Amino acid sequence: MEAAADRTRHPERSVAWVVAVLVVVLAVFWQTAWSMVDLWRASGTYSHGFLIPPAFVWLVWQRRLTLSCLPIRPFWPGLFALAGLGLLWLVGNLASANAPTQFALVAMVPAVVATVLGTPWVRALGFPLIFLFFAVPVGDSLVPYMMDWTADFTVASLKLSGVPVYREGNHFSIPSGDWSVVETCSGIRYVFACLTVATLYAWTVYRSTARRLLFVGAALAIAVVANWIRAYGIVMVAHLSDNRLATGIDHFVYGGVFFGVIMAIMFSLGALWREDLPASSITGASVSTTRRLASAATAASVPGRSLSAVLATAATLLVWPLVSLGTGGESHRTPGTIGDIEPRAGWVRVDEPVAKWRPQLSNPSQLLLQTFVKDGRKVSIYLGVFDRPTTDSKLIASANQLVGSQDLHWKLVQRGVAEAHRRGELIPVTTGTLVGREARIVAWHWYWVDGTLTTSPARAALVQVLARLRGRSETSVWLTAFTTEGEVTSSAPSPLEDFVSDMLDSIESALRLTAT
């Protein structure tokens, strides 16, 4: 290990240490790192991720003199943190779940810095290390809520403007045409980009924590509200111009320009309260302080311990990809062909489904649609079977939806939860109301994995991981039962409730045979 005096004379070597840590972690878990880059490229929501690595290096460079004064003193308890993060990565990797693996990857960087270089380095690099987490492409779960908020504001503003509106879910009609608030209208990409840039900006131009938090909070609020105004403005411009403006590509151009102007104004106002850091803070330490600490840092840096820490850290990092490879094939079982569901309790199999609707599922290995009638009421059951999770085909994926945002034939106008009963057992249900050109239907949805029926994506993914580790079948199934809305809203009990109560055992019997 190099002496602290050498790092003091050449402070860029301290930066090299930190960058080396980043490179090593990315190299060991390169597939996870590439999955992050792939999402940055594929989705405009996460394109801000390309800013994070160069910004991190720049932030570390700003602290090069401070780092050059710090002793290299390994922190051995950091190995326990690395082991825990490695286990989190393994669980996520076995489930082909991006969020836990990518979070674990980023969290390993400060853990390695602490283990190999010492906790003073982590304290000195607190903000750069935290800023790295903006690289993790998560937040899709916020999109439905932001779509709802945007639709609420747009519809309310149109009514205040005297424009009559008929709304169903996030779809609404005005005299000049029909509109839908889809994922790109939610403003999530603007919010993420604004939050990232505002955080970097606030840390750079302000010194007090309160002022930094206030600016970031204000920027976040402005980004959300600006997106609402943008959506309302686009609809109004199109309405007043008889749909000659703000449609097609104009829709995005006008919206992007408006949002850019709002953000430019916000950052310009933020500069008025700028708090410049003193020169000693910017460079990290005065020359006299650097010289005073150099000898102490040299004494505290023990080459033997540092080398041991490097080897122990490398072993802790490498063990998890090796364990993942070790669980690669033994427990995999190809599911059998899914059989017909046996009718029970007076339900009779018929050929004609309730409606010409199918959930949007990404590359299932098998599909089954069957329809049953009892007392003149019809219910269809749709099963999508998945094998061992892969990047392109897995049960728990944002691509699997009741209705896709680009679906031209069906619209999801309401989401919710319900409860079904089977022999006294309470069964939670995820529900959706869908509107098509020929029908309105209500769909109930669950996940089924290794005999477990759940509406929780996290639980379904965990059960699938445990199934692999125990050598059991990893077959998983997307279940959807649906009927016409008129049947559900009638005075009689819902046919979906009766169907689940009477037929769920038969459905699960067919699924167990498929899995084994």
C-alpha cells in the first residue's frame, strides 16, 4: 500500500483508490451493472443515470486533498455489511429481479470503501456515495399514482376553464376529442431528472443542510406541478386550435420546452441564494493542514492489514456470483402441459369467452383460457404459465399488466382490491375494471407460485427463490378471472365470488399437476 506522504504529494492517487473500488465492484457484478445501463438506454425515465458515474468521479476529485490526508485503516466489520449485501444480490439474482440486485451493487461501493480504506473515507465521501444511488433505475411503482394526480389536475382545470369533461379513470373526453393520461404523461421522467440535478446543484452551491433540503424539496414540488400544468396546457392548446397544435410530435415538443423553461427559471432563482464554499472546503484542506496530517496518516496506514483487507473483500465479493452459478441448473424442472380445469359445483365448461380480452404478459411459456357458466352467469379464467425467471420471461415484471398503455382496444379505468372466500379462508384479490368497444369487464388477478396464492409481487418472487433453493419447481402462474361489469354490479352476489369459492381448488389442482 502506498504511504500517505505519497498521496499528499499526489492527491489524485487518492481519487484513483476510490475509482478503483468502483471499477472492481462493477467488474465482479458486471451483468448487474450492464442491466442498469440497459435500462438507462431503453427508458427515458432513467436516462439521467448516465450523469451519475462522471458526477461521482467529479465529486470525489473535489475532495482529493482531504482524501490524501486520511489514513488507510481497514474496517473489518465492513465485511459483514458486504456479506449481507451479497446475500441480497443473490436473492434478487435468483428471482431475476433488477431492483434488489442493482441496489445491492451500488451499496457495495461504500461498504468496500469502508472495509478497505476505513470509515473516515466514507465520512469524507458521504455525499458522493449517497449520490451513486440515483443510478438505480427504480420508481415504476410511482407511475400509476402520478398518472392519477395528473389526470385529476387536468380534468379539474378543464372544468374550471369551462370545458365540459367526461372522465373514466385516466381517460377523458372533451368536445374536441378524447385524451388519455399514459405513462409518458405522468411526469416521472421529469421528476427523476429534476431530483438528480437539483440534488447535485444544491450540494454544490449551498453549505447549510436546511437550504439544500429546502431547494431539493422545492424543485421536486415544482417538477410535479409543472407537469400538471404542462398536461393541462397541451390539452387546452389542442382544444382551442381545433387539434391543429399540441398533437402528435408537437405534444412532446411543447411539453418539453415548457418544462425546460420552468426548470431554468428555478435554477436561476436558486442561484440568488448561493452560498459559496470557502477555498479550504473546496480543495478539501489547506496546505498546512495537509502537511500536518501527512505524518499521522502514514503512521496509521499499515500495509499488511490493508493487503489482508483487500483479499478478504475480494473473496467476499466473488463468493456470491459463484453461489449463483452453483444454483444454476439442478433445481430446474420444465413444467408439464397445463391441463383442462375440472368443472365443479354446478359450473359448466363453454367455448365462448366473456370478452375478446387478454392480459398483457411478457413471453409466458404456456397460456390457457377457459370459460364456465353457472345459472346463466359466465366467468372466464386466463392462466399465463412461466418457467424459471429470466430477463425476458418472468412472472414479476412491469411488462405484465392487465392492459398495456399502448392498447388501442381496451382501457383500464379503475384499479382496486377485493376479498374472496374459500371454505372460510379470506383471499385478497387485485381488481381492475376495463372498458372496450364491445364490453365492460371486471378482472380479478393473483400470482401462484409453488402452491402459494398471493397478490404481492414481492412475496411471489421470494417464494420462487425459496423454491429454487429447496430444489422444488419454479413454475409460476398469472391467474386472471373476469366477467362482465353488469354481472358484478347486479343485486345478486358477484359471479367472480362464486367462481373463486367453487372453482379455486380445481384451478390449483391443475396448476400443481402442471408444476410437477
